[in-house]
Amino acid sequence: MFLAQFMGDEAPFNSLPAITEWAKSLGYLGVQLPSWDSRIMNLKKAAESKTYCDDLKGQTNGLVITELASHLQGQLVASHPAYDELFDVFAAPEVQGNPGARSEWAVEQLKLVIQASANLGLDVTPSFSGALLWPTIYPWPQRPAGLVEEGFKELAKRWKPILDFADQHDVDFAYELHPGEDLFDGATFERFLEATGNHPRVHINYDPSHFVLQCMDYVGFIDVYASRIKAFHVKDAEFRPSAKAGVYGGYLNWQQRPGRFRSLGDGQVDFKQVFSRLTAAGYSSWAVLEWECCFKDSAQGAAEGAPFIASHLIDVPKKAFDDFAGASSDSKRNRRILGLK
Amino acid sequence: MFLAQFMGDEAPFNSLPAITEWAKSLGYLGVQLPSWDSRIMNLKKAAESKTYCDDLKGQTNGLVITELASHLQGQLVASHPAYDELFDVFAAPEVQGNPGARSEWAVEQLKLVIQASANLGLDVTPSFSGALLWPTIYPWPQRPAGLVEEGFKELAKRWKPILDFADQHDVDFAYELHPGEDLFDGATFERFLEATGNHPRVHINYDPSHFVLQCMDYVGFIDVYASRIKAFHVKDAEFRPSAKAGVYGGYLNWQQRPGRFRSLGDGQVDFKQVFSRLTAAGYSSWAVLEWECCFKDSAQGAAEGAPFIASHLIDVPKKAFDDFAGASSDSKRNRRILGLK
Amino acid sequence: MFLAQFMGDEAPFNSLPAITEWAKSLGYLGVQLPSWDSRIMNLKKAAESKTYCDDLKGQTNGLVITELASHLQGQLVASHPAYDELFDVFAAPEVQGNPGARSEWAVEQLKLVIQASANLGLDVTPSFSGALLWPTIYPWPQRPAGLVEEGFKELAKRWKPILDFADQHDVDFAYELHPGEDLFDGATFERFLEATGNHPRVHINYDPSHFVLQCMDYVGFIDVYASRIKAFHVKDAEFRPSAKAGVYGGYLNWQQRPGRFRSLGDGQVDFKQVFSRLTAAGYSSWAVLEWECCFKDSAQGAAEGAPFIASHLIDVPKKAFDDFAGASSDSKRNRRILGLK
Amino acid sequence: MFLAQFMGDEAPFNSLPAITEWAKSLGYLGVQLPSWDSRIMNLKKAAESKTYCDDLKGQTNGLVITELASHLQGQLVASHPAYDELFDVFAAPEVQGNPGARSEWAVEQLKLVIQASANLGLDVTPSFSGALLWPTIYPWPQRPAGLVEEGFKELAKRWKPILDFADQHDVDFAYELHPGEDLFDGATFERFLEATGNHPRVHINYDPSHFVLQCMDYVGFIDVYASRIKAFHVKDAEFRPSAKAGVYGGYLNWQQRPGRFRSLGDGQVDFKQVFSRLTAAGYSSWAVLEWECCFKDSAQGAAEGAPFIASHLIDVPKKAFDDFAGASSDSKRNRRILGLK
Amino acid sequence: MFLAQFMGDEAPFNSLPAITEWAKSLGYLGVQLPSWDSRIMNLKKAAESKTYCDDLKGQTNGLVITELASHLQGQLVASHPAYDELFDVFAAPEVQGNPGARSEWAVEQLKLVIQASANLGLDVTPSFSGALLWPTIYPWPQRPAGLVEEGFKELAKRWKPILDFADQHDVDFAYELHPGEDLFDGATFERFLEATGNHPRVHINYDPSHFVLQCMDYVGFIDVYASRIKAFHVKDAEFRPSAKAGVYGGYLNWQQRPGRFRSLGDGQVDFKQVFSRLTAAGYSSWAVLEWECCFKDSAQGAAEGAPFIASHLIDVPKKAFDDFAGASSDSKRNRRILGLK
Amino acid sequence: MFLAQFMGDEAPFNSLPAITEWAKSLGYLGVQLPSWDSRIMNLKKAAESKTYCDDLKGQTNGLVITELASHLQGQLVASHPAYDELFDVFAAPEVQGNPGARSEWAVEQLKLVIQASANLGLDVTPSFSGALLWPTIYPWPQRPAGLVEEGFKELAKRWKPILDFADQHDVDFAYELHPGEDLFDGATFERFLEATGNHPRVHINYDPSHFVLQCMDYVGFIDVYASRIKAFHVKDAEFRPSAKAGVYGGYLNWQQRPGRFRSLGDGQVDFKQVFSRLTAAGYSSWAVLEWECCFKDSAQGAAEGAPFIASHLIDVPKKAFDDFAGASSDSKRNRRILGLK
């Protein structure tokens, strides 16, 4: 369970021991921590002290800490000026209103996340890439030649030191491909990967909900990018266009816009397929509930989530299926079967 | 035929007499003029002189001037600073780099379009709305309360004097609902209409290609907005998402992005349905080819367009279909049929 | 749970205390009573005596009486002579064979339902409209001009006094849109509404099963008629046409005709969508199981129904979803975001 | 071309020579005559005189008379009283208002059609069955046990003498399966066939438009009923349900009701498939345009119809396709291929 | 539960008492025994001794023995030489390498199965047909004239004595229609049935998974072949073709080939429909889980199977649904309803 | 136009001059010659003499010889014994009945095709791969470990000398991926390519009809294998499964089996898409009609083919579409647009 959307200022949602007790009662086995939320953890201390981290692990009522999420810090590594005002709330007060300082602050924060992850024994952090090109997402006005290349060059330049630092600590970045970021689909992920020189720490946090809202083949995505998927958000969504609005959503609110996040099982994601293809791809890390729904109360969503995920988990076969008939063969016999001498 | 995408610096694409001769040879009956293109017309003169306009009509080899298009001027009425650099090319040199002056210039240009249309005996101009909110099209970062309302209030405020001026000259604005503009679907059109106090000159230039790329129900759109459709661009498109990219298109070029404009008949628009519903809605103005295709040469596209459109036109029945059986009735007979006395 | 289809002459289906005990054991929270069934209630007494009504409420083993249904009486308000013979069984013996008297009797019955509902503290009764035009449902022979108008005029005339009486008692009529009645889809509902002068008591009992059998967009229906939906039958259906029969069903029996009612979850209704859109529309009254299935025993259907409905109920969010990011704003900040001064 | 819907009181639509000249100019090769229309032919004379028939054939400008249609007479063989008033216009004045006499008159008319067909050398007449059960098409009110059987027994009884008379003259009846008639789909056709004791003259006039409006598998229909298809109306239709209306059409007019007839190529019938399956089934008689469209003028519809049909005709292969590889075989070789001695 | 795919050499999968104890603990009510597996039963003894059979029934922990499966023996009745090497493993050592003797041995084995079934009180055995024609499944090279007829003639000749022997013991053969056998779809079943002179013991073991992999209409199949379905394997499958492979599967392994068997509920079979149509067809025998899945462990598959099947079972209605309205009728009343005297 | 299926023993189908005159009259621009057909050409002479080849080119009435097809020779390079009897007819009489000699003969024939192609100035020959594994296409009986690898190893071994010889003569092999061959889809093509060490002469003859019959994504295929497509058969097909038969076709004849080849435009191939994607992939060689249809006469098929193909050809744009707006840019300006210094 990803805790970000459940945190609040009232118990049990305002501290790690309390919220994990609640999560455990619902049947969850682990929690993904929002590394930016001081109600949950002190990121600086976690980066500096393994003792603090061990202590943190002791506060979770036996639930596993699956990953430290670093979305908000990743977001601030790069941001087009059009969003400066809006993203400032995620930054420390002292760097607000100063995009340059804010970006440097974000880089430092991510290094803390890397160190904290290492101290906690975690090898991956789900994150956001930030965005420079996003305002030009639709090709009107036409994008001038070289603009896209320029944007990714700059983005890779900013991430390079972070990724190298991660490499030194054996931690992967799993970018959540997400509209609003410059890494939002397969094509942009490939471009970033190339711009970083195929950096070994560049990976994917697979979240099918964002692909549903982009009308992408989210099942085929697993087959194509299998080797780069290192984290998984189990989140549902639906896209129901009408005669009035479509993919861009008419500036409508969440209940009215055609693309909506939904509680698990209420949307259009075919999770049977998702879990099957991830199994086929050899994915063996956590399936983490991320929850947002404009119709349902979060308590109900959380309660339904754990059994939903449990019912989709697949035990990998203990004996290979292809050998079921017990047939064994050698080259000679095979050649006989093919009619060869 | 909308001439904008065919204009060029070489004959026959560089003058009105030459290009209309070419268009006529392909079978077109009329042309929609890009009012901003000085190779075609002098907008100022057309606004000031009916004689000039009569002369213009004499240069078209017998083709009808269907409308003056004013997309680029409309675009510049309002533009978010993120696009200032990119949109400057559409403005007069003297106002480039000065967004405030540029917007005023655009307003004046539109008034010229209105006057020129009146002088040409035309009662509608297809246009763009401009955009203030477009960078916030995806709700990440979350849009703060009141932002959308603020944007449409400002947009309506800028357009109000133009629309009133149009009203004085009996000219309608037919906004092409188009991503990149703040009026891009039914929901945004309704909001603008409301923000202008249901201004009688606010109408729609129906172009199904943009709705295909938004996955909207472009046929149902006609039923819902029938009374506001005053112009019609016959343009085709296809949306073919994959495991790599979807509606946001991965910053790919036109050939590779899933959403693409296509020559008539090569895309996914069901024009049989479009012409049927427009007929049912009583639409009786022009069907204007707009052409963009990343695979096909424009000459081939233009040549195929005229017979394509001709094959879709519907002659309205001369006698009412419902009376086919010749049955007539009166209330008394009807009551007998219903079993009433 | 709507009791009509479960009533029988053997215990526990032959009395209110017995059948509600059975319903309670299955997990239901309320029952909708067929007001015409004397095994359940004495309608006349209920209309005249609040004490009787209080007593009635005491017989339900704690289940809520959700509504009094008045379908059969509504049916008899208006009926084409072609069905006189068939509908007579629903009327009191003394008015059978006399359509005029039968209609008057039905009007009186409905007034009793209204009074009884008021005595029970209920503000809506699901009902049928009756039909005069139904035999002309297919336009062969061609319907003469004015026939449809005449039919609805007469229908409205008959219902007007009933609706006015309902208005005096603060009771709504929720017409179940149902083939065989003249109100069977959105278009006919609109026509009736108009014919009654937009009477404030004319509403809808939403039942998606009848729309499945008409191939209608039953989800879009909720968006269009949201404000008029006052009751809800949770009933499933499937339509599986073949090379041998389609929507008209070839006079086949229920198991063989392509359109069939089914137990909840066995048909084609997408109840996830139905409950979501009703929630979005602000519907907050009862979800009442109506059960008919040609394949499954009614006991099994009833037992499966309660958990099925429970699994679809949606708890409305306690805090607004759009505020999730905690962003607050004012007009000045909003204008800065839009690039305005 | 079926002339019924084109007949009128003005030239060239008011006489056989004139209308066939017009049809010929459009490219048609034959005409199906409405046997009830005195502007076209005198049915009685045609039944009595081969000379008159030869003369009739001489008036068609070389077009073939493909069949005599007898829909309206067939309709009047049996009609539920609910439609007496509406169907009377199709009967001779002297039997109007007298259902019994009207039915007898219809029987006599059909015998004339049979004789006239024989005189013209035609071996099939497309027709309607009439209807007794149609008002009970939806099973509300529930149809009592035995009702359907009773209806078909009576219908068969009335048609039996006609069919026997047809048998004596080697003429088949090809019933157009059509809502409003009791023979409207495969299931009802089978029941009638059985009720007539599998009469050898009971056949089908295949018209896919009526199956589209019933949502039936009109292609699969050909495979199931191949041996009984003796005539073919090439007519198009579309069914486009909405949130407001579905298969029953809300008593709306033709332009607004979801099920609509359309000009050839404007609807949803997959004629490629229809012509392929009819070819596979060995159908070798005429493909007759029947035209009704609520959007398009009949002149345009007729002009587009002939080339549309021509483009769908299939020349049957001159050499068998399966022999393409020139392989011949005998039992001995076949057994070797199968590994048998 | 069909035990074949669960048998193994370790407890509890290596003996009847142990494996039935395990099956019972999962909620199964019966087991289908692979008659060829000596870990389960001694076929010869079972054929010869009713006492042995009674003893066998006593070893199942109360589970019913639903059928004896005879797939492998049926397979060996007829086999094209191309597969001799591969199928030899299913035969007794003494007949391996000698196709003629192997076929005779298979016939004898099937007679034992028939006798054992009779001794166990079972009236049907699911089986395979074997194949002579399978290598020519795709018509390249072209199949010579008469080849298919020759193949089925020989197949029927071999099965005739077995079927007659089955008839003497009142046992049906339910052929599992399965690629690799010559009976693999409806068309081949019909041909075999005809070649055996419509033998009364030729029936079908319905298994929708094989039809999914053939893209067949597996629901419609039930309607067409209802009277011949005598056994039912509840097995799931999915077919997910791609740009790289389709129905022939590119010689890929099970995880990668587009057509795959899956655990119940993980594939594409619409079991709601399957159980409904079987109910409508009057099927009243066992629903037997057959399990193969390349992704999931067999233990998980087995555990999920029993509740899955239980949730799909349909209790047949105790009172006829059509009589719900209590309407009764006689011919006289029916004629009045039809407007007849 | 591929001549193989049109050749015959009667004029004009029995000689190159005659058949090309006929093809030219239908509008074709080129012909693909079946290199095995002595009525068309003497393969040996063509391999040995450039003069003969020049003469051959002079006999085509001005049509271009597009390629020499070598399907039948390719087929015989490798064949499972199960098909020896059937494929013998394609071999020279002296090697029939002797598979080893036949294979050697086929290799020699292909070398002649390579030389003849070179003499004719052609750089590609469409062909078949032959098959060793095809009888094991369905994994029942289970394929033993290593069987598939063994088969492809042998196949590659046989083709290696041919491919090397082709390399010396600058000729590509374009394998038609075709059921019955071991190269029949993308997965098998990849395996063969790998087995030949990614031989530079291994390419694809793209024919969508075979992919339709395999239910593959034939459009996506182009995107995946773009760089290897060197030839293109324009052939149509349809797959229409039923309750009786599916992809394996029930040993039915072509008219009855669900998968059927069809004349261009009569099947299910979306040629708009095919030509668009081939254009996007940069394919610039011939589009060659291959015709087989079980319903239509070959003369009609040929006559309709040429205009059908012509209407699908795409003229590649003369100016790049992305530059349409005339925008040019430099890195500095691009950085300003992205909000960077």
C-alpha cells in the first residue's frame, strides 16, 4: 500500500505506527513510504543513520517497508516555468520562488532518498522525472526542429549525477510514466534512456492507470519493456469519452472528466492480464496499491484493495509446464521424428 | 477547399487566380481563404473596400469564396506566455515580442476580417479562440480552485468586443474546436458560451478530425450541438495507439505519433454518418476540405478530395418520407385507432 | 427486494412477517411492497389509517418498507382494447369486461396508493403508465399524422388528476420505463412529461434490464435523466440475438427468446458503471432487487442478490477528491499562473 | 428495381413505359412490379390473358419483369382488429370496413397474382404473411399458453388454399420477413412452415434491412435458410441506439428513430458478405433494389443503386477452385498419404 | 476434478485415497479417473471384477467417481505414422514400435474401459478419437479428392466394434473435440457421426478451452449440438495473437504462444454463458475441472477451481417461469385475444 | 500481377506474350513470373543466357517483369516425409519418389532462379522455405525438448549454400510466410534468421492474407519487420468462424471452411492501413496482385484487381509535412522555449 494518498492530520493517518496498524488490519503486507512526508519519516536522518532506519522498520507493526517513494523530489529536478507557481508547494520554503535553487535542492533530496533506501536495504525508488517539454505536448504550435532533443538532453544532464550516485549505492530509479512528466509513455522512456547513455539505473514503475487514460496498450507494454520494470503500482482507472469531452477532459473536475482514476476493480484495467504478463516477464517484486477515486471513500477503497490484490497473485509453477507429458528426447530421436536420418 | 495548407511560393500555389484555376480543375466549387495570407488577399483593403472585394470575387475562376478563415488572428487574442516565442511568427513584425500589443493587434485584425466578410457577403468566419489555460490541460499539478473560471472570464472579456462588432456586421464566429486552444471540445465550448452570456455570435466550425484524436463521439457531437454548427471542415484523421505511445504521442513526429491527420478516406472518420447527421440537423452550408496528411503528397490528396466529398453529399428528399404511404388522418380517426371513443 | 415476483401461496411467501423474515435471513435491509397483493397488505386500510400503517411497519422483522409499488394499477389507467382480455385479471372482478369502469377503478386505486404511501412516510411510488399506442410500436402500417400526439394527450389527461393528488400528498410517481407501456424509453418519457406540462411529480424508476432488451445506452441514460430518477430496480438482463431471432423474439418462450431477464450478475448489465453514474448523479435512495430469471431458481437468485448489491454500493468520499494536493488559491495567484498581470 | 416506392402521379413515375425508360437510363436490368398498382398493370387482365401479359412485357423498354410483388394483398389475408382501420386503405372500397370480406378479397387477389405470374413466366412472388399475433410481440402482458399455436394454426389455415393454388401453377411464395407481419424472423418462419405441413411453396424473400433493425445475424441467416431463399431485396438500413431510444424507437419519426432504412451503401448492411454467402448458397435469382431513405432524395437513391448492385455481383468460377493445384488422386494413393496400407 | 494433470510420484498425488483426500479438502464432490494410470487403478481388474470396483469406490473418501477417462487409449486407435515415435510412450511396452499391434492393443484397452465403467455404474467415458488426417489440416499441399472421405471411413471402421461393444454395455463415448485428433470441431464430429451411421454411442465431451484456441463460437456450439453433449470439462483458455504469432503459435512454448490454457477464471471463456446454455439445453451431468496453466502452480489452480465451479452452478427453477403471471387460457379465449370469432 | 494462379492450357493463359497482353488490357504494369512454369519461360536458359532474358523481356507487351517466383522449388528443399507423396508432383519426374535427390534437385533449381534473376536485373525472389516441423504444429503430442531447435538447424543448413550463392549474385530471398512452411509467422522467421546467423539475404514476402487466416496483427507486423520486407503480395482473405468450425477448418472445402482467400476488396484485409504502414516503413518495391477466391471467377478478380491496387497507392509527399508551419529554430531559441537560459 502506497501511503501518500492516505496520509492526513488525524489519527490513524498521521504517524507510521498508527497508519501501519490500520493497514495491517486490512490485510496488507507492506507499505511504500512517501519519503517527503515528515509525519512518516525524517528523510535526512534516514539517509545518515542506519540505526534510525532500523528503528523505523520497528514501527511498522510487522509490515515490510517495500520502497521509499520520491515522486515529488523527482518532479522538482526539472520543471517548465509555466508550472513554477504550482509546484513551489512541494519545495522547502527557503527555495520557493527560486527555480534554480529549487532544482538543486531536489537533487540533494534525491541523494538522501538513495542513501536512506540503502540504509533500509531497499534497491529501488519509484519517482517522477520532472518535465521541460510538457507544455508542447500537442503539436500546435508546431514544435521547432531540435526542440525535443534539446529538452531530453537537458533532462538527462540533470539526472546523470543522481543516477550515478544511485549506482554507487545499488539503488534503481523506477520512473512512474505519468502525464505531466516528460517520461509519460514508452516512447519518452526510450528517449530518456538513450539520452542517459542507457544508464543501468533507469527503470520503470509500471502503473497501468496512466496508460488507460492515454488509451495505450498497457498489457503489450509489459511485453515490450519487461526487462526495465522494477516496481508496480496497482491502480485502476477508466476512460469513458462522450460527445462532450474526450482525452483532454474539457478542464472538468475528476467526477466529470472522461478519464478518471478508480478504486481497484471499479475501472477498466484488466488486472488478470496484467498479473499474467508480469508473471510471464519474471517480475517478482511488490504489487503496491495506489489509490485515488473520485466516487468512493478512501476507507472503502483501502479495505477492498488488499483482498483484490491477493486474488490476483499468481503462484509460479513448481514444475515446468512444458514437461507435463514426461517426454524426454535426444537429437537422434528428434531427427527421426522430423523424418531425417 | 481550405487553401491554407496548399499555399506556397511557387505557381500555381502563390496567387488567387492560379490556385483557384488548379482547384477548379480538380472539381471544387468553392474556396475558403486564409485571411492572413497576403499572397491571396489584402485584408485591410478588403475590409475597407467593397470594390476590392468584388474584384477579388472576379479572380476565382468562378469558384465561390465560401468563408474568410481567421484562425491565426484568433489564436493571438489570448496566449499563455509559455507559447509567446512560438506564436510570434504569426504576428506583424512590429508587435512581436510584445504580448500585450500583439493581442490588441489581433483584435484589430479580427475586426478587419469581420468587415471584409461583410463586404464579401459572407456571414461566418471560422476561427481559433486562443488559450490561457492550455498548459494545465492535465490535472497534474492539480489545478487550484477558481483557475478555470478565471481563465474563461478573461478569455470572454477579450472576445466580447470582437463578438459585438461581429454582431453589428451580421457575421458569426465559428470556432474550430482544436487542441492547443481553450475551446477544444464540447465542455469548453459550453463554458465559453456561458462566459460570454450566451453571445449570439458564438458558434462552431465542426471538424471531426480533432475529435477522433480526442477519442470523442464526433457523431453524437452533431446531435448535441446541432444548432451551433455554422461551418464544417471535412478533414480525416486516425488514432492508432500502441504499447509505446497513446494520446499524448510521446513527442513523436507526425508519421510516428498514434494520432495523425490523414487524407480524406484514409482515416477513421465515418463520413457517411457525419453527412447523415448534419443533414438530419438541417446543416446547409459548405463542406470545406481541409487537408493535412503525413504520408501522402498534397497534390494527390487534393485530387481525391473533391470526388470524395461529392460522393457523400445528400440531396434532401423532395417529398416528406413519412407520408410515403399516402395515409392522412384526423383526430377522430386517430382516436378510433387508439380504441377511444 | 421487490416482493412481487417472490409472493406465493405457500409459506414463507404468503405473508409479510414470513417473507420478511426470509428476506432478512438473506441479508436484505428493506422490501418494496406490491400494493395490489392482499396477502401482503390491505391497501384500502393503509390509505385510511396511519395506525394500520404503523402496524404494518411492525411486521417486517426490522426491514424498512422502501416503497409501495403500483405497477398493475398504473397499467390499467389506460389500455388499448387489443389487450382488454389479457389485462382484466389484474382488475377487481366487478370492473372486469368494462374498460371504462376499469380505468376509473385504477385511478381510485392509485389514489389509495398515494394516501397509503403518505401514511407510511414514503415519498415515491414506482408504477406503470399504461398504454394506448403500443400496438403501433413498429411503423407498419404507417402511423397517420397526429396519432402519437393524440395518444399522449389522452394519456396525460387521465394521469393529470392522479399526479395532482400525488402532489397534494408529496408523493412522486416513478414510472418504470417498460415495453408494453407507452412510457418505455427516454423519448416517450419526455413526450409524456411535456404532455403533462412538466408535472413536478413525473419521475423515473430506473431499471437497466429493460434498456438492455432495447439495446439502449443505459449508462448514458443516467447522465441525461439524472434529475428525474427517483427509484431504482436492480435487475439484470441479456440480449443475445442469433440468425433465427432478434429483438422481437419470434414469439418464443423466455428461455429461447434472445432478450431474457437474468439473475443479478448473470446478465449483461454493467452494474459497476450503473452504481458509479448514479453516485455521480447524486442518487441517494434505495437500490431494490427485482428478480426474474428463466434459468435459475428464485431461491438461489434471492440469496445471491443481497451480497451482489452490497458489493456494488459506493461510500461517498468524506473529503473532496479534488483537494487532495492541498492546493489553495486566490484570483491573484490564479492570474499569475495563467500568465496574466 | 422494386417500383413500389417510386410510383407517383407525375411522369415518369405514373406508367410502366415511362418509369422503365427512366429505370433503364439508370442502368437497371429488370423491374419488380407492385401487382396492386393499377398505374402499372391491370392484375385481373394479367391473370386472365397471356396476350395482355405479353403486351405488358413489351412496354418495359427491354427491362425484364423480375417478379410480381403481392405484399399488400398478403397483408390483408390476416390482420388483427387493432389495425383494421389502418389497413383498410389497401383494400378495394367495397370490402373496406368488413374484415371478413376483406380477407376473402385478399385471397382472390393472390390467386390472380399467381395466375398472372404464370402468364408472365414468373415462378415466385414476394409477399407479406399478414398478422394475428403481432400486438402481443412483447411478452407483457404475458401470452397465455396456446396463444401462439392458435395464431399460427389460423394463419396456416387461411394460406393453405392459396399455397395449393400456387402449387398448381408452379409459383412459389417468398415471404418478406418483416416486423408487423407474423412472419418476421427465422423462428416465426419455421413455425409457419411447420403449421403448413412444410408446404413446398413456402419460401423467403431475403431482405437484410429488416434483420438489421432486429439486430439479427443477417449473414448467418443465409447459411441457415439457404434452401428456402427464392427472392432478394437489396435494401440497406442502420440501427443507432442512444440514451434516449432503442429498438422500439420511442414513436419517433424516421429521421429520429434509431432504426432507419437507408439508401444502398449508406447503412450498416455488409453487402460484400451478403452477396458472398448467397453465392455460396447457390442463389441465382434476381437482386432487386428496394429503396427507402429518410435523408436522401429518391432520385439520388435510384441513381446510386444500380452501380452499387453491379459492383457487388459475383461471377461464379468457371473451373472449380479446389482443383487449382491440378492434383488428382485415387483411393490407393489416398491411403498411402494417410499412412495406411 | 479430472485427476490426470495432478497425478505425480509424490504423496498425496500418487494414490487414489491420498489424492481424493486432498481433492475433498478443496471442496470437490467427485473425481474423473484417468483409466490408464496404474497409480490410480488396475484397469484390467476393474473390467473383470465388480468387487474390485466396489472396493475402488470405497477408497475415494466419499467423493463420487464421475467417469473413467480413456483419452490415451482412444488416441492410439488410429495415428498417422508421422506421430508413431511420439505416441509410443502411451502404449504398453510390448506393442511399442509396432503400429498395427498398438492399435489392436488400444481397442482391447477401450473394451476394458467399457466393462470397468459398467462395473462402476458409469454410463459415459470421455475419450479421444485418434487421427489419420491431422497432418493435412492446412490445405497446403492441396488435399486430393476423396482423401478426407477415405480417412473418416477408416476411422469409423476401427471404432465401429468398440462402439458396438459400448452399446452392449450401455456406455456412451464422449469424444473430446481436440486439435491433434481427427474429431476437433463440429464439422469433423458430424462427419464421423455420419461415417458411423449415426451410431447411438457417439457423443461429445464439451470442453470450451479447445474452441477458444480455435476461435470458434463455443457458446453457439452448445445450441447446435445440445443433444450430443454427455460430458463437460470445465477448462479455461485464452488466445491473444500478436504481430509475431497467431493461431499456429510459431512453435513457441506455452507461455509465449498466443493460445494458452489457463486456470479457471484467468482465461477468456465466458462460463456464465456456458453454464446458462448447458442449463437451457437440459445438460444434467457433471461439470469436471480440467486444469492446465503455464503461469500458475497446480495447487493454487486446484484450490480456486472448486469455488469457481460452485459459483457457476444453476439451480433449475422449481416452477415454470412463463407462468409467473398466473395466466391460464383456453382456445376460445385465445381466439378472442387474436380478434377471431 | 502474379501469374501462377492464372496460367492454363488455353489462350491467352498459355504463353507469356498472350497472357501479358491480357494483363496489360486490364491495366497492370508488371508481372511476377512463376519460374517453374515452362509455358512461361525456360528457367535453365534464363540462368545461362542474358540474351534469352532480354528476349523474354521483349515478349511482355511492355509490362515489367517484377520478380521470378520460386515457391515450389523452395518448398522442395525440405519436406517432412508425411507429405512426400503430395509434393512429388512439383518435382522433375526423375527425382520423384526419391526425397534426397528431390531436395538436391530443388537446390539446383533455386541456383538457376538466382542466376536468371540476375540476368533479368532482378534483386529479389519470393519463395517458400519448405518444412520439417509442420506436422507438429499443434503441441499435441507434446514436442520433446530440442525438437524445434533441431528442425531449424537442419533447415538453415540446407538453405545456407543457396543463400550464399544468392549473396554472390546480389539477390534476396523473400520468404512468403505461409502455413505449411516452417516459416509461417514472425516468430518462425526470427528463429530461421537466427539459425542462419542473421544471413543478409533472408527477407520477407509480405502477404497479409496468410496472417488474417492466423488471426495475427498483420498491420503491426509491418512495424516490427519493416527492414526485412522486400516483396509484397496484395492478396485478400477472410476468417469467419462459426459454432461448427474455426481456424483448423474441419477438413472442409474452401467455400465452407471459415478461413478463405478472397478477391481484393471482398475480404477483411484493411489495405488502407497496409499501404500506409508500408509507406511509413519506406517500402518502395512492387505491389503484386496474388489472386485466389473460391466464389468469384478469376477473370472478374483480375479485372477488379488493377484499379483496386491503383486506388491504394500513395504518392510520397514532396515536402516534409512537419515543416508545414515554416518554423525554423536553433538551440538558443529552443532553450528559451523550454524556459532554460
